[in-house]
Amino acid sequence: MMGMRVATVKALMILVAVFIICASGGLVLSPTAAEEVPLVPAVYVFGDSTMDVGNNMYLGNFPLPYPPFPYGIDFTGPGPNGRFSNGYNMADSISKLLGFDMSPPPFLSLTPETSGEILKGLGGVNYASGGSGILDTTHNASLPLSKQVEYFAATKANMTEESGGNSTDIDALLSKSLFLISDGGNDMLVFYVNNPLGDAQPFYDDLVSNYTKYVKTLYGLGARRFGVIDVPPIGCVPVLRAKLLPWGENNCLLLANHLAGGFNEKLSGAMAELAASLPGMKYSVGSSYKLVLNFTGPPEAAGFNNVNSACCGGGNLGGQAICSSPNTTYCDNRDDHLFWDGLHCTQAASNKGAKAIYDAPLEEGFAAPINFKQLLLGDQPTSVSH
Ligand SMILES: *[C@@H]1O[C@H](CO)[C@@H](O)[C@H](O)[C@H]1NC(C)=O
Ligand SMILES: *[C@@H]1O[C@H](CO)[C@@H](O)[C@H](O)[C@H]1NC(C)=O
Ligand SMILES: *[C@@H]1O[C@H](CO)[C@@H](O)[C@H](O)[C@H]1NC(C)=O
Ligand SMILES: *[C@@H]1O[C@H](CO)[C@@H](O)[C@H](O)[C@H]1NC(C)=O
Ligand SMILES: *[C@@H]1O[C@H](CO)[C@@H](O)[C@H](O)[C@H]1NC(C)=O
Ligand SMILES: *[C@@H]1O[C@H](CO)[C@@H](O)[C@H](O)[C@H]1NC(C)=O
């Protein structure tokens, strides 16, 4: 990796990977959408830049708005919006499929005035932070998963207080809500950049033991339905493709993809073990890995015309200059691109991927052991109570 420029490495660390997938036209909300009752009481979102809807803007380590224009160029909601996308991101795409307008708001933006419904267990909160890792050491300027889980515990404490110290009703709502987690891409990138040929087993062990701990903590706080998104094939991102001779599947960097794939296997195994030991826990693993491999296959199959270069950036494959630095440019045909910048997918890709994770037939392999729709609709203990 000696050729990798400092700026690019920094981008890797800060922007955080896991650009995922998603569902364009598929999720058109009907004109009466605003009056529709969402499928679940709330969505609680944890993760990295694939999910962040603005927390990093409040951290003080980053300029505001962050990331700057042209991020958000296609965003139709209120700005600045803090998303690492040209428009909406994966947290939004999934929330929309459940009947919400977009992702729940960033935790760090909340005030007593905007927390009323949230403290009644409705709508949810987004704790995700661009740069976040499963390991605290992965990028210490953002909110690691550990901190995000602590913040959820604080939210839960306030919810309980709000209901007079009795959490029974809140727990009933939480048990039906979606706990959405997408993290690990940054851990992979940092490990790969520092140590491309290193022994990954101890690294996987740390990741999985910490992940397991966080899922158990959330379970202890009332979470029951976990929608986990695995790590994408990081060797397919333009910043890595641009730097090395591509080889292997779909012209991505095979070693980097294998690093991610090895973690995903362990993650799936850990989730299955947790579900076997925690009564009432259900989960689905949505596979950003399989989605990105699918999208980077013959483009005509997935509907993107460009699956290897960044729409916004510069240099080889748009992966050698950071999107929004003064000398970079962006494309007009953003919906034809899988990648918005050197690390993150476009809004169109988020929408397409979310749709696949949500309700594609299981044999297509985009979610296992059930898809998100089955996770949220199957075996409803009682009807959604709002
Ligand atoms: C974060 O990491 C940087 C560089 O690795 C280090 O200088 C700094 O002390 C760390 N900050 C914290 C709060 O750990
Ligand atoms: C919880 O309530 C305290 C006191 O009202 C407030 O300062 C804090 O911001 C709230 N935290 C959350 C997570 O709602
Ligand atoms: C807590 O609330 C539930 C449901 O409203 C109620 O059935 C239960 O008796 C309450 N528990 C206590 C200790 O007040
Ligand atoms: C979490 O990761 C750290 C390394 O960052 C490791 O020391 C620790 O043992 C891991 N496991 C748990 C359960 O914290
Ligand atoms: C992508 O998935 C779709 C749906 O399963 C399938 O029809 C298509 O052949 C896949 N394309 C590749 C390149 O894997
Ligand atoms: C942008 O281009 C100018 C002039 O070519 C150059 O001096 C400057 O270093 C470039 N900035 C970046 C961030 O690449």
C-alpha cells in the first residue's frame, strides 16, 4: 500500500465504508403515505457512514455541514443533512420501506422539544456515526459502536423515566421495533490498509466478541428484532481499486474481499448462536457483501451502467481524490452509478439494496436466515400498538 496517498488513507479512515445497496423506484410511497401506520413502532439505527444521518456534524471534530457539498446534492429533505451520499442513505431506504419518511433523527441533534414521541417509544433514533468501528480504536474521532449502545441505554433510561419509572409498556414497543446495525467496514479497511497480509483470526475474534457483547446489551435493554447488515466486499470500492492492479472477482481486490467475507461468516455464526440462547430474539443478516458482488457483476443485470468508479472524486476511477475537495468533479447520471464517492454507494444503490434485503426471495441470498420483512412481520406477538 506504499503508493496510497495520505489523503486517501485519511479518507478511508474518516469516511468509512460499507456503502451498500439499495432500492430505487421500488419503494414509492403512496400519496397517503403520511397517514399510513408504519410497520413497526420505531427504528433504532447503529453503525457507520452507511447509516449516519448527521451525528458527526455535532461531534466538534468535523466542520459543519459535514460532509460538504456536493454530498446531499439530491437530498430532498431539510439540510444540511450529514449523509455520506448524494441523497438518502441505507438507514433512510430501510426506514422508508417500513412506512417512515426517512431515517429517524440523529441522536446528537435531539432536544427536549424534538424528543417527545421518541421518549414514548415511537419513531426511533439514529446513533450511527461516519468512521465508526466495532473496535473503539478504529477511528476515535467518531462514535464507536460501544458509545452508540451507551447512548441507546441513556435513551431507554429517559423513556422509562417518562413513563413514571415503569418500563413495561416501553419494553413492549421496543420488542416490536427494528434494531438496525451496519458496522465493521471501517474495521476492515483499517486492518487491510495497515496489515494486508496479517493474520485475521485474532482480529475477527475481537470483532465478534465485541459485537456479541453489544447485541446482548441491546437485548438486555429490550431489543428483540435485529436487522444486521454485513460488511461489503471492501476490495470493490473505487479508492482501493484505483490504487492497485485489480484482479479476482469482478475486478475487485480479492484479498480485501476475503478479509470482509471471513468476518461475515463469523458474524452470521455469532448471530445464530445469540438467537439460540436469547429467548424471543429474532434476526436477519442483510448481505451488503452479496449485494455489491451482484451489482458489480454484469451491470445490465443490476441496472447500473457504472459499477467501478466514483461519481464524485478525481483521478483513476474517481478514487484518487476525495469528493468535495476543491479539484474534484461529480457526474450528472448519479442513478446509473453504484458508487457516489470512493467509498459510498449512491442513493439509487441504497434503495435497490434495501429492497433486496427487505423482501427479495431468500434463494437470491441477500438476507438470511429470513429477510427483513419476515423479521418484522413474522410471529408478531401482538398487534402493533399504535
Ligand atoms: C485518537 O487517535 C489519535 C491518533 O491515533 C491520538 O493522537 C489521540 O490521542 C486519540 N484520541 C483519543 C481520545 O483516544
Ligand atoms: C435524558 O434526560 C436528561 C434530563 O432531562 C437530558 O439531559 C438528556 O439529554 C436526556 N437524554 C436522552 C438520551 O434523551
Ligand atoms: C407497569 O405497567 C404495566 C402496564 O401498564 C402494569 O401492568 C404493571 O402493573 C406496572 N407495574 C408496576 C410495578 O406498577
Ligand atoms: C473487544 O476488542 C478489544 C480490542 O479492541 C479486545 O481487547 C476485547 O477483548 C474485545 N472483546 C470484548 C468482549 O470486549
Ligand atoms: C443479481 O441478482 C439478480 C436477482 O437474484 C439475478 O437475476 C442476477 O443474475 C444477479 N446478477 C449477478 C451478476 O449476480
Ligand atoms: C487543486 O488544484 C490546484 C491547482 O492545480 C493545486 O494547487 C491544489 O493543490 C489542488 N488541491 C487539491 C486539494 O488537490
